[in-house]
Amino acid sequence: MYVPQAFTMSAENAVDALQNIGAGYFVTEHHGQIDATFLPFFVHADDSPIRIWAHFAKANSHWKSALAAQQCLLIAHLADAYVSPSLYPSKQIDEKVVPTWNYVTVEVRGTLQPLDDLGEAQLLQMLTETHERASENPWAVAEAPADFIAAQRRAIVSVELVVSEITGKAKASQNRRAEDAAAVKSAFEEGSDAQRNIAQWMNSHDDPI
């Protein structure tokens, strides 16, 4: 991924974004064939190297070529939004402005390997607990009949991505004048869901590098 210095995220911020994203595209190449599957994942950020757990549908043949591939690329996208030149106060000075796009994205590279039965059970529980946390009536795996869960598990293949590289890019108007960046953030705070997500990032990462 092309990352100008102004938009480079620290390793810590990239991992934090990855944990908040929760799903992304697992992309692999095998024998000249490129495949991609969108999967929810769980990040073991305290491990060294970092490990990411996910599961494929067994009916999706991508899992076979993915496990045979030499490398896996995970693309995880947090937020993005169009930036109009009309938002910039500096437009009134010389009109030397053009449209752009702000976004926060993370790329992870590593190797995939199968996840054992114990790991798979932990993965399903951790994914559920993570995403049910905000619910007023959170659901738990234990609520479903054990034989039903066992049957569901036979229909998936769980994998572990052993991470070798994480690259984060946060393009959030850092290359603009301070007044331009402030104007974008202010407008985005009152905008669409995507714009508010970018504004939230800008508010919580005044210095994203």
C-alpha cells in the first residue's frame, strides 16, 4: 500500500484500528488464481507475532487455496468519505484546491494455517462476545443446542493468520492547512455516517502518526 509520510499510522494505531474494524477481505494467490473472501475476524494483539483468527464457509473453496498459498493479504477498512474543495477556507484565498477522499484503512500480511478445534471454539465465543457486547439482550453461543452448534461448526473451516507485517494509512486532511482540516472535521461531524466516522478518527487521533 502506498503511504505518504503524512498519512502513516503508528503500529499501535494500526492494530487499534484493526481491532475496531472487525472484518475484512482475505486475499490470496495460488497457481495464478487470485481469490478474496470477506470474513469477520478476531485479533490477538498481545501475541508476538500478532495472530488473527477467522473462519471460512466450508462450501467456499477459497479456504483450500488460501491454506496452500504462500502469503495472505488482509484488507480491513475503517471508514472513508469524499472531501469537497468547498469545505476549505483556503479556497477563498487562491482557488488552488481540488476534491479528495479521506479514509482509514489497514493492510495485514502473513501466512494462514488451520486452527484446531479448541481454537475454533474460542474463536466463535470471542467473536460473539465482541459483537454482542453493545446489545441490550446479548446472545451467547451456549444458548443454542450443543448438537446444533456442532452441526454448524462442521460447515466452517477456521484459520489463523500469523502476521508478518501491518501497514496502516489514515488520510484525514493532515496535509492541509490547520484551518482546512478543522473545517473538514467540523463539517463531517454533522454529516453522513461515513463522514462522522472520519471525524471521530480525527478527534481521537490528532497526531495519527
